[in-house]
Amino acid sequence: MKRTGRMAGIWLAAVMSAGMLGAVPAAAGETEVVLKLGTILPNEHPFMVGYQNIADAVAEASGGSMKIEIYGSSSLGGEPDLVSGMSLGTVDMASIGPSELANYLGDFTVFEVPYMFKSQEHFEKFIALDSPVGTKLYEQLEEEMGIRVVMPIYNGARQVTSNMAIDSVKDMSGMKMRCPNAQGSIDMVEQVFEAVATPMNLSEVYLALQNGTADGQENPITNIYSNSFYEVQDYLNLTSHVQSAGLLCMSAATAEKLTEEQYRILTEAIAAEAEPMRKRISEAEQTYLDEMEEYGMTIHTPSDMDGFYANADTLIQKYIEDEKFSLELYDEIQALNQ
């Protein structure tokens, strides 16, 4: 099955030499295909239910000749490892945050710029596989890195947790804020929050909050809950500064190696799970907020957001001037909100 991409031949050669796809004897005349799916998310995250449902559907539709093995909690490595693995063909599939991809392709920075998107609906129009804007970024990712986006998943708005109530940007001055090790996230903490960026892997955050290496962090509600950050933070501040997505991706070389029928089975299973995953996130957010509040965490709405908005506008203009992304792309994104 032919896939496009100027480096497909290089990736495919690397894959064949490395033995990327697990291929072991199945029933007579069949070859069992085993796909490895890696993520930094813990097993408690709602995404993991969806990934398991996809794996089950693929196994059933293929009569057991296709399997997806899911490796959570960074067991295949952090996001840089997963991105590199998909490009090289040593990882078949992975759930990746756009902030990591922005380290390689500047246009992906738009995912992480605070208040770039005015609402969940605006953001979902952008990330959809049939989006006239978002698909340009996905095509660039496959062309330049050999990574294909097969399902963008809304993961809620990112919120700030801390041990004090945050009412304005002034309250965050001097705070040691954990963030992903991505320049866009670091810029957000330093220039929008006016705090001290403390980059680290997600798996290290709980201990850092517990021992004071970090004073706070920011994540979607689902991540805050599934990583038990409510046990080591007193406040969840509803800043909703970034609309968050997880991108389920696969190595283009893996897609190239699958037969037409195998690729159909995989993509149909993924498409069937997209809407249930979206609903699962929406339902989980309110449930998790209630449970964290019952545990003792205070859910707090900041009273003065003007400083956050002003700083975000300044950062957007700086990114455009520095050509992190173009004014044209910014205008196209804003046009989706009309």
C-alpha cells in the first residue's frame, strides 16, 4: 500500500532492517502483526480506555491476526523517545502532545499558545482530521518526520494547580512552575504567567510537587486527576489557558508496511472510538473535579484574568515577528471561530 512522503524510502529501509513490526506465525497462511502503542499517560487516564477499545476492535475485526500492545506510563520512553521512535520506525504508534511536536516543527506552537483558541468548539474545528487549517500541519508532520496523525482527541482545557489561590498573574510571580520541556511551554510560563519555568517529564511531577522542587504545574483536568496531583496541591485554578489535545499518531513506515485490509481495519477501529473518547473526556472532567474537591482540593476561579490575556497577546505578536508561525496561519485559525 503506497503512502506519500519524500523520505518514505529511507524510513522503510530503516524499518525493514530494524524489524519494526512484530511479525510472528499465526494460523497457517497468516502472519500475526503486532503494533506497539506508547504513551506517557498512566493507565488511569480516560484515553487509555479508548486505546484498549481500539485494540480490542482491531483484534476482533482481524480474527486475531492483528494486535495492538499498549505501553503506558512512559514505559517506552518519554515523548521525545516516542517521536524519535516513530520517525525511525521502532515505535509503531504513540499518543503525543502537540507541545513536543513544536520542538521539531514551529507551526505546532499554535497548539500551545495561551488563549489562541476562544472556545472548545473553535479548537475542535482546528484539530479535526478534515480541518482546512489543522490538516496542513498534519501533512507537514508526515512529510518532514514520517509521522501520521490518525486521531486528534480533545483533552480539555489546561488548568493551573498550586498551594495558594491564584487570582491574577501577579500571584504567579516567582512561582516554580513545572512545564513540559518544550520551548512553547517554557515561554508560556515565563512570559504569560510571569513565573519560573521548571521543565520536567510528566512522570517526575508528583514527587517534584511533593518535595517543593516545583510550586505548581499546569495540565488538563484528566491529567491532574489521573496523576493524583490533588494529593500534593491545594488549589486547582480554572485558568483554561490552553485548549488541549492528544494526537494519536503512527509511523508512516508502519502504515506503508500494512496491507490495504490491515490499514482499513485499524483506521475504522480508530474512527469508531473517536466520539466515545470525546464524550468520555467531557464526562470525566466534571466527575474528577467533584472527586478532587471531595478529597480536599479547592476549585478556584481567578478574579482578574486581564493580565493573562494581555501577556498572551504580546507573546502571539512576538511569535509572529520571530516567524515561529505566520500571520497567515494565525488569521486562518481565527477565521475558524467565525
